[in-house]
Amino acid sequence: MNTWKKRAVYTYGILLMCAAFGAVAIAGGQPLKDNACGACHADYSTIMPKNHPDVGKAAACLTCHAQDPAKNEATKFSTEIHKIHQGEKAKLECSSCHAL
Ligand code: HEC
Ligand code: HEC
Ligand code: HEC
């Protein structure tokens, strides 16, 4: 590859990375859709982690795990849910859960 082509490739790569981080920044302000989990998981008992504290009958996860909207920081819960759906067990678009 000649130097100009290489430079073009690097520039393109950097632009792509900016776009990716930009998307995260925007999504940070974005709430979840209604029934974000129930749309795909009808039975919450099947997605309850095995080592989860006993909370009786499985209820919608976010009734307990909603994060403080003022902070908008990652919680252990959101980190875990992102990890699961961004490669570990599934590969979802952000918009599967977030109202973008
Ligand atoms: C667009 C569909 C979709 C949405 C929306 C969705 N999930 Fe999932 N989820 C999946 C798929 C596919 C898997 C991997 C297959 C499986 O384990 O059922 C999965 C797996 C999981 C697992 C792992 C289950 C296991 O096998 O250990 C958990 C926990 C989970 N989801 C929680 C959630 C929560 C909480 C939400 C809402 C914030 C959510 N999911 C929203 C599709 C979805
Ligand atoms: C009735 C309240 C309640 C419900 C409903 C609930 N949880 Fe939890 N969850 C907890 C409590 C309490 C802990 C322990 C928190 C701690 O140790 O800091 C926990 C911990 C967790 C953790 C470990 C990470 C962390 O925050 O400590 C994961 C992952 C998790 N829950 C996933 C789920 C999923 C998935 C659902 C829905 C299927 C769900 N929870 C529903 C109360 C709940
Ligand atoms: C399976 C559902 C799901 C998918 C897919 C998903 N998210 Fe999330 N996200 C959540 C949940 C649940 C929270 C915690 C929200 C709450 O408690 O209000 C969250 C919170 C966030 C936050 C706030 C900080 C944090 O980590 O808690 C950001 C930023 C974010 N998501 C970005 C994204 C981006 C970018 C994508 C796509 C690459 C994405 N999310 C895909 C479920 C999902």
C-alpha cells in the first residue's frame, strides 16, 4: 500500500472510532423502551442469575435495578446486561432496549 492509501485508511479508522464513542455519549442520555426486557424475555425466572438473592417470584428486573437518572452511571446490573447482550450470549442493537 502506498503512504497516501495508508493515511486514508487510518483517517477512516479514527473517524469510525469517533462515531462509535459519539453514539455511546448520546445513548447515555437515552432511556429504555417501555417493557424493554419483557419484549424478548416473557418469563423473568429464566433470566434470573443463578446466584441472585432470593427475591421471591421473579419480577421485572428494573423495578429493583433502575439506576439513578440524575447520575446515569453504569451499575453492576447495567454492566452485566450490556456484557450479556453485546457478545456473550447475544448481539443486539442498542435500539433493541434503548429508545434512541
Ligand atoms: C431483542 C431481544 C432482547 C431484549 C430486548 C432483551 N434481551 Fe436479554 N437476551 C436475549 C437473547 C437472545 C439472550 C441469549 C439467549 C438466552 O439466554 O435467552 C438473552 C439473554 C439474557 C440473559 C442471560 C440469561 C442466561 O442464559 O443466563 C439475561 C440475564 C438477560 N437476557 C436479561 C435481559 C434484561 C434485564 C433485559 C432488559 C433490560 C433484556 N435481557 C432485554 C434477547 C433480548
Ligand atoms: C425485588 C428486587 C429485585 C428484582 C425484581 C431483581 N433483582 Fe437483581 N438484585 C437484587 C438485589 C437486592 C441484588 C444484590 C445487590 C447487591 O448485592 O448489591 C441483586 C443483584 C443482581 C445482580 C448482580 C449485580 C449487582 O447489582 O449486584 C444481577 C446481575 C441481577 N441482580 C440481575 C437481575 C435480573 C436479570 C433480574 C430480572 C430477571 C433481577 N435482577 C431482578 C434485587 C432484585
Ligand atoms: C439488552 C438491553 C440493552 C441493550 C441491547 C443495550 N443496553 Fe444500554 N442499558 C441497558 C440497561 C438495562 C441500562 C440501565 C438503565 C436504567 O437502569 O435506567 C442501560 C444503560 C445504559 C447507559 C447508561 C450508563 C450505564 O451503563 O448504565 C448507557 C450509556 C448505555 N446503556 C448505552 C448503550 C449502548 C451504546 C448500547 C449499544 C451498543 C446499549 N446501551 C445497548 C440495557 C441495554
